[in-house]
Amino acid sequence: MPIDYFVWVLRSPERIVLVDTGFTEAAARARGRTLLIDPVRALRLMGIGPEAIADVIVTHLHYDHAGNLSAFPNARFHLQDGEMAFATGRCMCHQRMRAPFDVEDIVTMVRRVHDGRVVFTDGDADLFPGISVHRAPGHTDGLQCVRVSTARGDVVLASDAAHLYANMDRANPYPIISNLGQAFESWRRLHALAASPDHVIPGHDPEVLRLYPRLPVPGVEVAQLHLPPLARRQGTIRP
């Protein structure tokens, strides 16, 4: 199945929070991916300079979620204890386990730790009013989803706890996985946190851009998740 790559902007009158940082053109070339638009450029087209981002939630440290870390000079990075331990521990001795990581991203995050710019969470935490993170392991050991209070209810950004709607619909996980049992249990967690099945947003599904109203920004595709979907999605949710 095709996959898309998303970063998310959480915007309120008080703050702007970025969820994940995408990947670079160099990473795209190295992995045979097509980068339609650089995430930092996409933010600028939306009127958001990277220097204005004070907080970045990194759901996990795979290359497509933790590239561009150096592009946000004023940001604190919010990460699970377990993810840093996983990305720098013994599992990385195995090529299959470390393949989705880019070592330079990990090194950059370690530098941010030593700069005093990483805020660690162990499990669940309320980061800001209306924004909380929740450990949802399985894809990686320290993956975290993000629950956001919106005008239509609590939306859960699943990240790669569920790559596609079909992973949950068919009870068939994406094959890049660290613990199968944890992955199944994390789906239950996603649905318990969300206002409804329609409020769970998978990490890579092109359906998201089809289902949700677009923000009219020339040059970048933006789905507005705080608005109701434009259509009902077919499928059976089996959390």
C-alpha cells in the first residue's frame, strides 16, 4: 500500500507545538523516497518560521520522524525515556532493528540532551493544556502518541503505532515492529484515548488527506484534523 509522511502543527492562541520533524532531502535520496516538500519550507509557507517553534514532540526516533532536528534552534524536544534507551541500546547491534534509524539524528538528539533541550517522559504526561503524550510501544519500544483537545473532541495522533487505517481494521500490523504483543495492545490504547474511531489518525495513511478538509496554503498539502471528516471511512475498527 502507498504511504504518505506527515508532520503535525498544534496551534492555539498561546503556543505552536510541532509533532515530529520529517526527513531531509539527503535522507530521501539515501532511502529511495520522494520528498514532495521539505518540512521546514512547508512550515514557512504556513507562516511559521522554525525559530518560532518552542516545543517539538518527537513520537519516536526513526529517520522519517526525527530528521531536521537542527532546523529548530529554539525548541525543546519532548521524548520518551524508553525511546532514547531503545535507539542507543543493545537492539541497535542488529541491522534489521537499526535500519529505520539514521545515526546522525540520534547523535543530534544526544547533543540536545547535553544542551539541556530535551524533556523526557516515562509513560503518560500532560505537556500543555489540551496536549498530552502517551506511551504506545510496539513499532518501537518508546513510541508515544499525542492526544490533542480540538473543537471536535480529543484527536489522537497515533504516529506509527498504526501506520495505516488498514493495520487496525484488519488486525494486521505494519511489518517494521519491535514487539507484536505491545503493538496490538497499543491499538486499544489509541481508541481508549480518542473521542471516537474517527478521532484516531494513523501515521502514514494517504486517506487522511482525502478525508479531512484542506487548509488552503499554496504549495503544501495540509489536512485540518480539528474539523470533522468530509466522508465516512469504510472499514471495521477492531481495537
